[in-house]
Amino acid sequence: MEEKKFDYNSLIGMILLGAIMLWYFNTNAPEITPESTITSVEKVSKKNAPKKEVIPTNTASFSNDSIKEIEYKNKLGAFVMSAMQAQEGTTILENELVKLTIDNRGGQIIEALLKNYKTHDSLPLYLIKENNASFNINFGTSDNRILNTKDLFFKPNFTKNFKNQVLTLKLKVSETQFLEYRYEMKPNEYMVDFSIRSTGLSGVFNASNPINLTWNLNAFRNEKSIETENRMYSYYYFKADEEVDYLNAGNSEVLNNVDWVAYKQHFFTSNLSTDKPFNNATVTSTDLVLNEDIDTIFTKKYELKTPLALSAGELNYNMKWFYGPSDYTLLKNYENTDLDEISDLGWGIFGFLNRVVFYPVFNFLKGFLSNFGLIIILMTIVVRIIMSPLVYKSYLSSAKMKVIRPELTALLEKYPGKDNAMKRQQETMAIQRKAGVSMLSGCIPALLQMPVFFALFKFFPTNISLRQEGFLWAPDLSSYDTIFTLPFSIPFYGDHVSLFPILASVAIFFYMQMNQSQQANMQMPTQEGMPDMAKMMKIMIYLSPIMMLFFFNNYASSLSLYYFVSNLLTIFIMLFIKHFVIDEAKIHAQIEENKKKPVKVSKFRQRIDDAMKQAQEQQAKQQKKK
């Protein structure tokens, strides 16, 4: 019987097979991620977890796994430690006004909740949630890798600095080499300090590759009227070269010396400011609303891409985040920033009136009253009382023109036809000078009221104090009121009926009727070849209220309330002036006295008279040649 020999080949095969099976089960076993030891850290839900490649592992499970370490080193190079020590989790920074949720992955804000505000449909108001925002630094390493911080895991450390909450997150190369984000939140403050610093990475960064910061945000719809929110008041604001400007949707610009950028969403804004201005920064705004009739989630996409500069091979930037209301009263407290210009109070004289007159008056009244409808009415009364001298001046000029109108009509008979137009004009001006009447005296008061009109046109729709404040049948003075919903949509009008615009249109109709008779006195008698202004005014009496009705149907009900009360008060003031102030007999007597006095002609008037006289002489010579 043959003796059996030991099969060394089988033994080696079994050992290799066992090693392969052990390696397979070890590398494919599910990773176990323990809860973070920081009390403020919360586990990220699968719903909100970014859909990206998950590089991290767990120190306890794989610290001795050389194969796993090699795998990560191939992907991350010097930053392998960040993956070996990575933990899924979030940290919450929260005060009385805002709640920020910051993810270990990317060290970025994944939720920004404004605690004192709701959306138009009464939901919690988030400026950031469900991956609508992304903050990332893209950089190259000395071993020719390109990494993105949004894909990497930072190690968090939550502390307190007196009453301030401080969160530092480190993306580690080693215990002494890391990229650090630092957030510091103060009590009762929307502004959050934020810094980006690197330590010991001068030999890790590849200085020949640009280090690019990108911050993108898809802006949520928050207001009832998407037309006003998106088209009129949502803009990309920035401060570059010491000037504040804005970017229209669909455009992109490259800017230098950028101090801050602001992603404005009508009443709210997301800002990033820096103490070291960005250069060669690309800002982009994109309109995401394809059809306003379809329920919309996002209004605009805002993007910032800017290179970060190294100082001695390291990053060192002090920045600030602001997630909060675009409230002028709040933003003007941040001195030397010009952030208050985000509120969009208008340019030039219009913005000046809002800042110097209307906001102080509004805030003063707000200190005594809690009903914002009454505040608007009282504010309207104050404005009308202040403007009443201009109404009086305009009405007085109208009364004077009415007295001398028969003399002006007689000039048409005395100097008929186009050939006598220059002579007729000279005589008209002479009569007006003798009577002490000027055509401009009626126009100037009306022109002086125009800045007030346009200033308040900006004031009410952008004033966040009126947001979701009700008055009578209007539940929200910052948006349109609805008394009836139509089963269809009317072009330029909408699918609803608002009552305040109807009242304002009726008031402006009666005001224009009264004003038309007054303006008729101010107009010159219709001359040959000239349009009949009286007929045009009659058309405007009916056209203006209709235009206002269509335009304001989708606008802030506070603005319609103001115009309704304003026109109503103006009608009463005009009636009071007509019946109790203006005496046409006294005006006629005064004009007759003025005619007896010598006329003082200014140098400017004299030059006009001389020019007209020369033109008249040239016209006479041409007629003789014919």
C-alpha cells in the first residue's frame, strides 16, 4: 500500500483562499459611525445628506486597516487623516433670531432658519435647506491632486466665548497642519463672524493652481406674489470698487475689489462679506421662474466664484455671513458697509426722502401704534398736510389764470393764424407779467410732488415691517388683497380682484375730474394747428384710473391704501381751498393793481423777449419776400 504524502500545494492554496475571503469580508463590511461626542452635533438624515461620494471612514474601525489607509491616501494624498478621523454629523448655532445648521462634510451651512418669520403660506422660513446652497473651496495640492472641501470631512469643536457660540472645524493633514473654518455667533444678531485660515499648509498647497471659492444659492420663493418678489425686488447686489450696484437676472460680470455680495429675495437676503476684497470675482444671476402661473419653488440662482490669495503660502480671510431680513432700519446699523442699500429705497432724491423723511416718520408712529393700517393712514395725513401749501399754490395759480383767460382769448381774435404766432406769444407773456401770473407757477407745485410719489412707490413695497401685517380685509399689507378669485386669468390684471386698488382708482377718478377743471384754467386757449389739450385731459380722466387698477391689482395693498387715502384727502383739501380760502374777486382786484405797477423784467426774461423779437422780425422779412 502506497504511503500518503503531505500535499504542500493544497495547503498553500487553502491559505491563499482563506486570506482572500478574509480580505473580502473585511473590506465589504458596513461601516459603523458612532455619534459625535459634541452635544450640539446631530446626525444628518438620509433625506438631507448630500448625494456625493462618501470618502470617510471611522477611526475605531479602520485605524489599523493599512489597505483602507492606502485607498484614501491615493484619493486624498496629504489629507488622508481627515478621512480616517471623519464623522457624519452636524452642529447647530442658534440665537433668538436665526438657527444655522453646519455639516461636518464641507464645513458648510446646510440650513439657515429665520426664527421670527414665516413664508406666505405660514411655513418656517428657511433661506437654506435641502441642498439649495453650496459653499466650496477648490484647491490643488503639491502632489498634483485637485480637492474640494464640500466633499471632505472637517472635525468640529464647539465652545463658548462668554455668550458667543464658537464652532471651529478643521480639515486635517496632521494635528499641526490643517484648514480651519471658524464660526462665531453673538446673541440677538443676524451677522455671524466667519474665518478661513490654513496652518502649516504652505508646502501642501500647489501655488501654481488657483484656489477658488464658490458660493451658490437657489433662492426659495417666500412671498405670495411671485411677480413682485421675483421681477421687481430680487436682485444680486454687490459692493465693488467702493460702489454698490446690482446685477439683473441672466447676466454675469467679472469684478475687482469686492467687499460683499448679497443674494436678495425681496424681504430677505443672504450676504457674504470679506475684510480682504475679492479680485477677479465672477458674479452670476439666473432667473429660474419659467412660468409665473405654475407653482414655483425657486426664483433665482445666485453664484459667486472668486480666487483666494495666499499670504506667505497660507490662507487667511476674515469674513461675515448674514442671513436675515433686508430691513433698512436694521442694515443701516452696520456702519461703513453700505449694506442698507440692499433695501432698495430708490436712487437720488427718492432714496433721500425715504431715508430722511418717511422712515423716521414711520418709525416714530410705529412706536405709538401697533396697527400698521392706521400708521399708513396717519403717515398719509402728515404727508398731505406738508404738501398742502403746494396744492394751495397750484390752485391759486389756476384761479389767477381763470381771471385773465378772457384777455388771452381775445388775443386769438386780434392776432389770428400761424403768421402771428410769435406776436401772439409776446402779448400773452406781457399780459401774464402785468398780472403777476406765470405758467410755471402751476407746474412747479405739481413737479415738486412727483418725488414724493415715486419715493413712496419704493417705500411701502420694500418695508418689511408691513409684511404679513393685516388691515381690514387685507391679511398682508406687503402683498395684494383678494376679495374674489376669478376662475380665469386676465392679462396684466391677474386671477383675483383686489379691493384697495379699486378704491384708489375711484378716488383718483374724482380727483382728476376736479383737477381737470383747475388745469383747464391753466391752459392757453387752443391755437390753430395745436392739439386740443382739454380733450386729451378728458381722455386721461378715464384712462388713468383703469391703468392704476390693472397695475396695482398685483401690488402691495399698503401702496393702494396710501393712494386711496392720499387722493381722498387731496379732494377735501381742494374743496376747502376753493370754498373757504380762494376769493376770485380779491384775486381779480389784485391783478388789476399789479397791472398798474411797473413791470420788473429779469435779465433772463429780457433775453427771451429779445430772442422772440428777433424771431418776429425775421418772420416779417420772410413774409415780405413772399
